[in-house]
Amino acid sequence: MDVILTDHARFEIQRRGIEEADIVAVINRPQQRIPSLKGRTILQSKYFDKTEGKEMLLRIIGKESPKQFIVITAYKTSKVEKYWVKEAKK
């Protein structure tokens, strides 16, 4: 699947210190896929952040088609329980 980063997404992942390789990894193998507003999809995965020293969640919001995923924005958060869906589709 092709991954396309919008200008906004590029700005935000750089500002937030997120590696583009991590974005691609989550898009290719998300732990959760959640439908969102405006036809968007949220892909998210848990990981251990060495800088923070704790479990974090990387969330990617974008528009998905069979051949590509357009990243609108992405962020990492320590609020795993807030965003983790107990019965999400993979």
C-alpha cells in the first residue's frame, strides 16, 4: 500500500518527533483500525517509547483506499486506555 503524507502530516510528525518509518509500520500492520468521521480511518498501535520510558500509543488519522493511505495527521499519546477500543477490527 502506498503511503502519502500531506504537508500538514509532515509538519506534525516532525514537530512531534515521530519517525516516518514508524508511521509506515503502523499503516502496514495496525493493531487497531477504527472508522472515524468524514470517511477517515484511525490506525493505531501500542509501543514502548524509550524516551518516555513507558507504553505509548501511536495514532494515525487518514483516508484509506485499496491502494493507498493518505495520512492527515499522526500523534503519540500516553493515554492508551482513553483511545484503545476493546473490540476493534484489525
